[in-house]
Amino acid sequence: MSGAANSKQASRKPVERRVKVDLGERSYVIRIGSGSLARAGQPIVQATRAKKIVVVTEPGLGRRYAPTLMRSLREAGVTVSRIDVPPGDASKNLRQAGKLYDVLLDRGLDRGAALVALGGGMIGDLTGYIAATYLRGIPFVQVPTTLLSMVDASVGGKVAVNLKQGKNLVGAFHQPRLVWIDTETLRSLPMRERAAGMAELIKHAAIWDEKLFRRLERSVEQALALAPEALPAAIADSCRIKAAVVSQDEREQGVRMLLNFGHTLGHAVEKHYRYKRVLHGEAVAMGMVYAARRSEELALAPSGTADRLEALLLRAGLPTELPRFAREAYLSGLNVDKKKQDRRIRFVVLRRIGAAETRPLLPEEVYPARS
Amino acid sequence: MSGAANSKQASRKPVERRVKVDLGERSYVIRIGSGSLARAGQPIVQATRAKKIVVVTEPGLGRRYAPTLMRSLREAGVTVSRIDVPPGDASKNLRQAGKLYDVLLDRGLDRGAALVALGGGMIGDLTGYIAATYLRGIPFVQVPTTLLSMVDASVGGKVAVNLKQGKNLVGAFHQPRLVWIDTETLRSLPMRERAAGMAELIKHAAIWDEKLFRRLERSVEQALALAPEALPAAIADSCRIKAAVVSQDEREQGVRMLLNFGHTLGHAVEKHYRYKRVLHGEAVAMGMVYAARRSEELALAPSGTADRLEALLLRAGLPTELPRFAREAYLSGLNVDKKKQDRRIRFVVLRRIGAAETRPLLPEEVYPARS
């Protein structure tokens, strides 16, 4: 970037948002902009100190965004190559991981190399897992291209692959060196998936921050349309919430449980549909409204809380009613919940918009019989 | 353990040695005794807080030692089961890891479970790798049964599996919660392998601690015969040295490089033999004597240093002369060394018995042509 000639362009450049994720020596920064992909190279090289960088992506995303990113990386002085992984969660497994190790070795990558995950949650999880384990760990950077991964996978350091028995059963905690978010990469994301990502922002607001909730109430439509004055700020707030939760509690107990708001019933729905038909964010949206209503019924939240939550989710285009499965389907979904402790479920309830807590409840308390 | 009745037995019990490995919240203790396996259960359960424990071992070792260990674990109140892995380094791969994940899932192990590695380096590395990655990490305990793994794998937190392209290419840093060493488990270890392990103790002494070196000069034969008054103390000293090095430098740069003393040429020998014929400790013994002589030639160590080192290694029954490969074989072995930085090798030289440092040397300086 050279001075005078660029100053006009720079002045039009939307303000970049930064969120620091504070984890001691593993701290890193999330940088959120609109149209910022072409400027990612230098910061990525500085954060990783890598001499060689491999961009891991999917063919479609790769065609669309990798050239811009890779040009910027090359201009920053590193050797760059790309690996395309077949799209879809089916790629997130040990076999694919084995193939990636082979490619990295073929390309002679040593500990002076770094990986960049350009894509959604699957790409981030798989790339992060490879980075966590290749040569006992090399640096990696996330460049998320879905709204869900921007606010979810950016913070937490969870990386994993699936086994045939279930999702994310093999993994690690491996923090990225930098997360680079360009909201313009959401241009190609179908509106249904934008909405599913928005469910995550709404969840963060609901459990932690009424101010963000009000911000979304003012501008959820603009945010979904990727307005530069609306979306980056909302993403930054959302990441800040997750970062606050995770910093307090890196290894997933206590407050981190609050992030499971809406997940207990949501998981039951996803499981029943075998992770098809319904997107994760959609299932969580249904689960959140259910949990908010249950919170009111248990006299834990003031009445009107669930309605307010539901209204915002509906504006985002999200479903809010649980499918009418037999009660047994929900109860059996609850019983195998990974979050169980004895038979009780640590169910996340809302106390009001902006505050949540966990309650140990029996499955039949979470999902009572209705007359 | 109940009071009075056991007091006589307890008074005959050899003094247990303890070494604390100081790594902040990941700190743990190495406990070294003679005949202590039957007392391991309670400490393992306390260190892991596990409700279910799986002992991972090899069939031969499993038959010999697992019943004692598992009885002690059961008495401590946990559910215990065992997995046997085929012996030999060939088991340390992703395929075997995949099988182990399946078994753990079949047995319903959740994050309240822990693994115990009962065996040598292969078992420790593989089990540690599974523990590092299963459900994003569960606790594990090392019960090493070779002298090498007692002093090497006990400290450092390195866990890994091999790929077909090379050893330890996929792995993690995952610290055990406890290392339980019973030197009586070395009874079944062939003398040649005891000697190879002794090379590691001698290495630690040579680079760091002349006092241990003198201790070994006084009693190396007794230590190899597993004398309870000689071996546990020597192992404790050796672990303490490695712990000191690793605590300063958990992620393998700087002082940790000193642990590579003897490895540059040693690796070249192992590679040339394709990791057959010569044991790692034997190759390192040859490499150490070579490096000590080279240190003298470069006027870095006083003359006599190499002779003193060689004398001790010979008493332990170790080879000290490099095989007469063509010079090219050594040079090409050096060039692919993982420890290279540009073309220079960070070669570990001795300054005297008990002190070492690294020097950046060109391969032809490490291994000059002799007239």
C-alpha cells in the first residue's frame, strides 16, 4: 500500500472492526471488513511468520475468492499454493485428513509453513485439524466465508473431523493466528444460509447482550443484505461475546455451556432429520424459541421474552416452531445428548433478553407431556 | 492401604522418587519406584479424575503387567478395560488410531474417561495421540516399560503417529496427568534395550549435569541390573534434566535443541539402515561420541571429553563407532535433517561433560573430508 495515490480510496474504505481474543500467548485478532479480502496478505504473513502458505478451500469458493487472496499473499512475499477439498460435510473425515497430510508432505511443507482456511465451517474445522496435528502443529488462519463460521468458528479454537459414529469426535483445541473476515464473501451465500448464520448472532445477543439484540432489532434486514454499516459491527459484537465467554472458560464448562442455548431441542431436530433438510441455525432457532417459552413457563423469564426473540428470528427468515415429531422422538434425542450429566440435562434457560443460565433438568422437565 | 498392618511392609518399600514437571496448569508428577505397579491405581484415578479407564498395551506386556495394574485400578473404584495393539512401530499409524477411536466409542467412553499407556515409546506415542484427539482431548497417564521411554517419553508431551513418508509426522503436544514408573517392569526388557535406554540417561548427563554423569560412572552396571538403590535415582535425575529443559522451552526451540546431542549423525545412521539393525539409543551413542570428538577438534571442548564419554557408553554395552558408510551417505543424511535452517545444521557440541550448546555448521563442517 503506497501513500498519496491510495489516500482517496482509503478514505472511502469502510472502517475495519477488530476483536481481540484474549488467550494469553495464544491470543489473536479477528479483523472484520467489507471488501477487505485483497488486503489480507500482509496481515496473514505477519501473524503466521510463514514462508509458505497453503490455502485450503472448496472448488466453487476457490474459483471465486482464492485468486484475490492468493495474489495478496504473493505480494506479501510468500510462496502460495491451493488445495481444493470436495464440498460438503462428508469431506470432514480422517480419510480426507490423510490425503491432505500427503499433499502437504509432497509440497515439502515444514514448520515454516501455515495453512489458510478459506470457506465455511467444514473447511475451517478440517483445515484447523490438519494444522493442529501436522508436524505436531503449524500456524493457521481462518478466512470464513459463511455468516455462521464468521461468528462461530472464529472463536473457540475447536477443530475436528467426523467419524462414522458422529460429528466432531476427533479433534483438538488449536487457536488460529488471525481471523480475516470480509463480509463481501457472503455475496455468494444463499439467503437461507445467511439467515441460519444470523441465528447465531441472535443467540449471542439473547444470552449475553441486550444492546446487540437491540442493534439487530434495528437493522437485521440490512445486515442480511450485507450493508457495510450494519453487518461488520454486528459480527464484531457477536465475536466479542463469544470471545468473552471463551476467554473465561477455554475448555468448555461453566459459562461456555450458555452457548448451547437452543441446542438441546435443536440437536434433537437435527438428529431426527439425520442432519438433512434443516440447517443447524434453523434448528437452533426453533430450539431457542422453545427454550425461551420453557423459561417463561418455569417462571424464570418475564413473559414476552419468547415473543420478542421469536419476532426477531422471524424477521431474519428463520423457522421458530419445532416440527411435530412424536414426543418420544424428542425424549430419545434428549437422552443421548452429549451435554448430559447423569440423567439430568444442563438445559440453558433465558432469564431475560441478554441473560441466560443453565439448569439441571430431567428430560421430562425439558420436554413435558402436554395435555 | 490401611495403617498398622502395612507399616512393616511400607518401611521395607524403597523410597519413591518424584519429579515435578512444571508447565503451569498442565504440570504433572513423575513417580519412580521399584515394584510399585500394584500401587498405581489410586494415584492414576486421582490424577485423571476418570470414572472409566482403558489400558492400552501390547499383548506380551499386557499378559505380564496389565493384571496387576488393572487390579489396582479396580480397587481404586473405576471401571477398567484393556486394548491390545500389535507390537512394533508399524502399529503407530493413522489406521491403528482409527481402530482405537472405534473401540473407545464402542465402549461408550466420554470425556469422563482416561487412557493409560502401558508400554514403551510406541504405546506411549500412539495412546497419547489418541488421548490428544479423541473428543478433542481426554486425560492420559504414562506407565512406561522401557528405559528409553521412562526418561524420554515421560517428559515433553510429544505424541504422534507415523505416516508412510516418515516418523512422527502427525501429532500433538499433550501432557500426561501422571507418569508412573516401576523399574521392575524392565525385568522383561532385553539387556540390549536397557543399554539403548541408558544412552539417553548418559546423554542428559553429558549435556547438562556432570553430577549425574559421575553417578553413572559409579554405578552404570548396577543401574542396568535394575538395582533399586541405583536406577530409580538415576532415572529421576535424568527426568529432572529433561523437565528443566522442556519447562524452559515447551515448544522445542532454543535449549530444547540440546536434547538432539548425538542425533545429527545418529539419524543419518538410522536412516541409512532404514531404522533397522541399530536401535535409536545405539545410533545416538555413536553420534554422541562423534559429536564430542568433533567438539574437541573445533577446540570447543577440552581434550579427553570424548574419551570419558566413550568409556561410560562402552561400560553400558553401547557401540561408539560410526559404521563405515561412504562419506556421501552421511552428507546426504545430514542434508535432509529436519533440524536444518537454510543449509546450516544446528549441530549440538559439547563444551565439557555437563555442558553443551548449538552451533550453526555447514554439513561439510559437521562431517569434513578426512585425508
